[in-house]
Amino acid sequence: MDPSLLKCRVSSRHLTRLTREVSVGFPQVFSVLAPFQEVTPSPHELENEYFGKHDARREESQRANSIEDCCRDNPHVHEARDNERCLVQLLENLDISGRSSSQVGNSWHQNTLTTCFVSISEMAARSLTTFLWFDTEALEAARFYVDLFPNSRLGEISYYQADAQRPAGSVLTVEFELFGMPFAALNGGPQFPHTEAVSFQVSCDSQEDVDRIWDAIVNSGGSESMCGWCKDRWGVSWQVIPTALTRALQGLDGYDSQFAFQAMMKMSKIVVADLSKAQDI
């Protein structure tokens, strides 16, 4: 079996209508299914090729076992199963015949099934990268963030080519990681400044961590706000939050949640010691 092909089961009498109706609202799914509308092999051919002769009423669980046997040596089997489940779930949620989704799903499992192999690798989302827009400071900002946060590193840097809106050879994008998560920065111009509509929350285990990160951001050209919020010198908003604040607002660890909330509302940088009432001496 070609490891790039994933197995999904579609009722033969629904395939033509499915590809037609999916093409309107789900063109990406249609682009995968459409080629099989005319070339789908017959059930008999597929039974002989992949399952052998067997009772047509054999339980679906036995079919699943046969599929697993075919895929056992496939190094991509786990990824294939995940992708298959995503596609089948998407298709089963489509009302292709005026019936409820559950009825459609049941019909697929109860009718004689045509087995088709469709490549859906192009549909599989692989990762999520936070992409930040800067004027000209992408590399400067990325270096600052990488130096400030743990488990962080600078990655690939790309440059503008000739005949672009910026001089050839100037930085276009910078890839980097913060806390092991992927980020990228783009030098795109001054059109889109950062706002508080997007912020990054940094959880700190100690007051020392809060102080270090807060001071590094604010004292290098940034600005303070309220309730643990601040901006760096490029306008990116950060929330520097001790884990004790979250627990205090929940009334845990002996904190008075109402007192902690009122105290937080008066703070710029969060000071853990001020989240609880002073003890009587």
C-alpha cells in the first residue's frame, strides 16, 4: 500500500452526490474526492485486492482488523489514522441527503461499502506559528525575546530580493522559538502597529521571575500598564503573571479571592506579597 494514501469508506451510492455537493461548501475536500468519482474501483475488485473473499455480512470490526493488518508496517500509520478520522468526521457532519448527520453516518456503516483510497496529506494541518508584524525591527525584537525567555532560540532569517518594497538584502522574516514554541517576525512596514487586542501571557513561578521579565521589558523602552500588563518598545503587549495570582483569585492557598482581586486592580506589576492581607503582629 502506498503510505501516502489514506483509507476512508464512502457508500458507493453516495459518492457521486457527495462530490457534487461538497464542491460548493468544501472545495478542499472536493479536490481530494473528485478524481475518484469516475475511477473508483468496484467493490468486488477491492474485496479481492485488499480483503480477499469473505462473507459480505462480516462485522465492521473485522474489516477494521484487516485494515490494521495492511497498515501494520506503515511508518505513517498513526498519522494516517488521525487524518482519516478528521476526514470521516468532516464528511459525516455533512447533510448530503436532507437527513440528520447521525442518519447519514449510520447509512455509511450499514450499507455495502465501496472502499476508496484518497490522499489527504494536503489537508493535514501540521503546526501553528505566531507571526508578528514589525516595521523594520523584526531581527532586533526576535533577539530580545530569545535572550529574555528560557528554552528559546533564533532560527532561519530570510531577506528581501531585488525589486521589492524594501532594499534588497534587508531582513524580510525571522524565525525563532520562545518556550519551545514557533514564532516568526516580519518586516512589513509601519502600516499595522501592535495593539492590546493581542497579548502574550508569561506565567512565572516566583516573584524574582516576575521582576526580571517585567523590568527587562519596561526598562528597555517599554511601558507599564495595569494588572500585570506592559508593552515592550515595539508595542507588543505582555502579561507577566505569577502563578500565585491565579490561585489567589480562586481563593486557594489561604487567599481571600475578593481581597486579591481588589489588590490586583490597583497594581501595575503584580506583587505576590500584596495579594493577601497583612498579618496581625
